[in-house]
Amino acid sequence: MSTSTTAPPTGRTGASAPAQAPKKHISDRAKAERKLGWLLAGPALAVMLLVTAYPIAQAFYDSLFDYRLTDPENRSFTGLSNYLVVLTDQLWWQSVGVTLLITVVTVAVELVLGFGLALVMNKALKAIRPFLRAVILIPYAVITVVSAFAWQFAFDINTGFINSWFAWLPGVGADTDWFGDFGTSIFVVCLAEIWKTTPFISLLLLAGLAQVPEVLQEAAQVDGATWWQRMRRVTIPNMKAAIMVALLFRTLDAFRVFDSIFVMTAGANGTETVSFLAYRQTISRLEIGLGSAVSVLLFLSVVLIAFVFIKGFKVDLSQARGDS
Amino acid sequence: MPDSVVHTGRGRRSAASGRRARRALGATAAAVVLASGLAACGSGDSGVPQLDWYINPDSGGQAEIAARCTEAANGAYTISVSTLPRDSPSQREQLVRRLAANDSSIDIMSLDPPYIPEFAQAGFFAPMPAEVADEVTTDVVQSAIDGSTWDGELVTVPFWANTQLLWYRTSVAEAAGLDMTQPVTWDQLTQAAQDQQVRLGVQGIRSESLTVWLNALIESAGGSVIAENSTNPDDIQLGLDSEAGMRAAEVMRDISASGTGGPALSTANEDTTATDFEGDVGGFQVNYPFVYPRALGAVEAGTLDQSVVDDYGWALYPRVDADTETAPPYGGINLGVGAFSEHPDLAYDATRCITSTENQAYYFTSNGNPASDTAVYEDPEVLEAFPMAPTILESLELAVPRPQTPYYSEVSGGIQREYHPTAAIDPEQTPQDATELIQAVLRKDQLL
């Protein structure tokens, strides 16, 4: 088996072809359907614009001002100077680095673990499948702040049990202060994030696994393919779109990490992430202008990530709904 | 019942009338909810003005005082309490955002003193009537009056005043040969803790606690975090990079290097040091008076031996240099009256009741929060519950507030970033780095 086997195009995929045809002759029925489409999607679009586009536009507008919340009278237009301050500050780049580190580590580990869990859920006996899915999903149902506190208490040098349970590991002892330096702090933060969101990725991957046609698996089995060969040549190529969608969603989510840092380290030992930096400028310092600039840059980073995934890796977002 | 709607005209009518009835019921319910919501704003059920007091979380003392003052008001007003977040920076964040939006529901607020200048400068306090100012500063410790003042004017009402003492295990001090009836220095304590292999509990966590410690050290060394104050951030002159500032940094570095602060010094807060002090390695700690009722509570719960509490000793905050008087930390809570309150006069009236000698004595004995009113320290009940009350009063008279500036968050945030972890402090370099950072942040040239 030297080539990948992917599912043949379905009728529905083929049916979408006329939609890409020249728009010259639109029938009355098509017009009516388009109108109905707008009517159905319109309210949702309006709400989205209200709750998403408006705050983003407001943040961009605020970022052009020197504006302190407690001193609105001295608000003054400063153009792009807030962006200059942010982009020339070493703290911004350090925070970007920390955020990228957390994103890459957690998403990579979650992908592997999530795939494993998805396989288990997919292949589990029918009798225990609902129970197994519920159990795997429990961490995702926990509020992030609560999960962050739980992990903090577990690793805390005074209240935690980790030091006594894992004293047999080299480097761990009664005096190990996990939140005392950068490496160990980030380790715990990543662990908490992975525990919390692996179920999400596994759920998306499970949907992808369900789309792999059983007939291909059987054909490969008849051809004498081993489990590993079927995985590499049949399963993974057929769920590539689902994997990419899962990766995209989790990467966007991970890049905005805030709760765990806020609860566990409050940015100590150089663990500030970009979201935390935005929080500190806007909410703690009350510098609405500077904080908005950080927020806008965070937004642009997220847009960039989404763009790279969708255009660079050719992710088809409709896969998330299983539309293909 | 969709079936009856489809099949019979009668059914349709009855379903339609049912819908109308439901609609009418819904509208009535909405009106009732709206009316009760509106009634909740500003005045109570019988038209009695309701004052909203935003409190920091405590052991129920402020809610009880609110109930007592409601009763004492004889129908002139009622006080209801709303609880703010747990830590003082979060309390400030919530109050500032609401006051910036001219929130009229904030009548009285319990405020941590360092944030008072910021609120006053922004015009968030209603002007205090002169007679109230006179009354609430009579027989009040000086540090609490200083902490309630901005720009030479009393802007908040002193409520309770906190200060840190030096707590020691009598047996350890004796073994180390320390005469605790005389002032002791940080160097002496570090040496004693090292010799006796016990902890010297200090708060090295990156939070307000670290600023509290540094400020007390600099003030004790004869300096100030802010050398020259100004309402213009560009004109604020810092005193970190001074002889006193370097001496303070030396003390922090030496304690960290000695290891007496414990392995978790960089994450140690007041609770951590109190826990350590109750344990086998407990020797010395600087901490607030809450550690005493906390230990008594642990004895009652059976988790601490009575002999440990019997071994507790207390003295004034340590000196930096033997010949210079100590300047212990000052904290606590003062009461501000919101500028947008609909009843500022009643609110100021209520603060007089809240801060009465009787209520402060109650709050001290029940919640462990020391009074700012000096008369409370003569109350036999207080003296029985807190045998160290005279030392607390003496400490409050010497205590110095943290830097008073509308830009406190920037100053404190800059200190926390540069002085944490304390093990990495370089007395020659750190004060200079912190000064540069804070000045750049105040100029809005740098992020924090």
C-alpha cells in the first residue's frame, strides 16, 4: 500500500458544483431561496455584529487614544503610538513567546492524547460507550477557573499532595516549589490546560473517525494491511479535515490562555501571556488606550493563526459540521 | 394541546384564550419584577432610603454592623451589604469600573488605603461634611488618618487599621539569646533563625504583600518609595534608588539567601507564613494580628497544640538599623462615600455609626480586625481577647502607609515585577531597574 485511500466524492459534494457556476442566470426559485437564507441567518448575523464586531471596532478606536479610565477629561488622540509602545516593549515579545510555547506544547500533546481517546471511544463496547464518553468529557465540563484552582492546590508546596506522592521522582521533594520558577510553573499550567481541553479535541476527532467509511477499512483488512498501515493509509488521510479543524479550534483557544495563568501564577516568573498582558494594562492599570492596543494585536494574532490554518493548510471549516 | 387546536373550533378558541391569559400573566410578572427591581434601587419597601455598602469579604462582621446601624437609624435609612472580590486589587478594579460609569448604587465602600488617592483624584468621593471629618478623626491613630487623607484633605472615614507585628516563639527567642523586650533588627532575626534552624516568615509572593514588605523596610531605613509626590505622573520622584532603598534591598536579599524564608519564599503570602509559624519550623514571622485568633481556632479544632499558642510572643516590627525607629506596615479599611450616591448625607451619617467605638470593638473581638479608634484599646473585652492589643496600638502609631499616589497600581506593579523573586535581588541594580521601569510606565512608554 503505497498510496493513501480516501473516500470517493459523495453525491452531496458533487451537488455543490453548480453553486460555483457563473451567476448570470439566477432562477426565481434560487432568488427566493437566497432571500430565505438571509432571513434565516440575518438575525444571527446582526447579533454577531453587535456582540463581536462592535466591541472589536470600539477597541480599535480606543487604541488610538491616550485614555486612562479615571481621567477621561485628558483623553487625547495619539494615533498609532500605543502600538509602537507595545511592539517595541520586550515584555510584549516575551509574552508572545510564552503564549506560543503554551500553545504548541498543549495542542501537540492534546492532539496525540485526544486521538487516543477518540479511538477508545470509537472502538469501545456499545454497552459502555455512553458511560465512557461522559467520563472522558468530565474535565471539559469543569469551569477553567475551578480547574486552575484545583491544579494549583494540588501542586502547592503547603496544601498540595503532589510533592509527597511523587517524592520518588528525581527532582521532586517536600521542598519543591512548583510555582517558584518559570519552567515548573509553565509545566503545571500546560498540564492543567491539557487535562481540561483534551476531551474537546477528542470529541472533534471522534466525529472525524465516524466519517471514515467502514468499507475502506474492511478492504484494507482483506488486502492484509496491518493495524498501523490502516491507521496511516486509511484512517488518518480520511479524517485529515477533522484533524485540521480540531487543531485550528484548539490553537485559537490556547493562544488566548488566561484563566490558568491568572489563578496559578498571576504572571510571576515571566509567565505572562498576551491575554494577561491585555488584562493588566486595561483592568489593573486602567490604561484603556494601551490595553486596547494589546487586545487588538491579540485579535490580529488570532486572525493570523486562523488565516494560516485555513489558507496555508487548506482547512475546510464545513468539515466541522460533517458537511462534506 | 396542539391536537385540539387543529381539530375543533372550540379547542382553538380555548387555546387562543389560554395564550392570551399566559401573555397577560407574563406581562404582569414582568411588571412586578421590574417594579421590585426599581424599588430595590435607592429606597426600601416603605420608602426608607436604602444605602448600599460594598464590603471586602470578612467573617460577617460588616454585615452585623450594617444590621446594628440600620436598627440604630430608627427608620432614617437601611444599610444592605454587597460583597466585593477577595483581594484588594480586584476590589479596586470592580469599584473603579463602576464609579467611572457614575454608578449611583455605590453609597458606602470599604477601601484598602493605598487606592484612596486614585479614587479621590478621580472625584469618586462625595465631599465630607466638616463635622463628620472632626468626629471621625477624634482619638484615631495617626496612620489611619494619614491613610484616609489625600492632598491635605480627609477624603475617607478611618474604620479599622491593620499593622504587622513581629511574632516569635518565646522558646526559640530564648534559645537564640534574643532580648525581645528591646527592639530587634532584621539582621539579628536572620542570624537567630539560621542558628536555631527555624523559619523567619516574610511575604515574598508577587502581590501587594511584597510591596507592603518593601515599603516598611524603606520607611524603617529612613527613606520613602516616593521621594517627591505629584499628581502629574511625570513629576513623581522615586526614592527606591537611595541609601534607604539599597539597605531595604539588602535585607530582602539576605533573608532570601539565608534560606530562613523557607523553600516557598517566592510564593509565600500571609497564610503561608502563618502556617509555617504554627508548624515545627516556626520561629519568627512578620504578620497581621489575625494569626492569633487563627491559632486559637486551630487549637479549638484540635489541629494545634495549646502549648504552641502559649509559646507565641509578639513585639514591634523589626528595625532595619538598630538606631532607627521601625516603620511597620499600615493597612486596614477606610470608608468612602460614593460621589454619585443619591444619599451622601445619610451615607456619611451611616459611616459615623459604623465606625463608632462600640462597633469597632465588636469588629476587633469578633473578626480580629484592629480598631483605628484608640479608645477601643482600653476595652477590657478587647484586652482579654487580644493580649497584644497595646503592642498593636503602639505599632499603629508608628506605622506608615504605602506610597500615596493616584498611580499606586503602576508603582506597586513595577515594584513587584523587579523585586520578585527576592532571591534575585541585587541591592546595587534592582532599585535602579525598578525606578527606570516605574518611571517609564508612568510616562506610558512601557507595558507593565
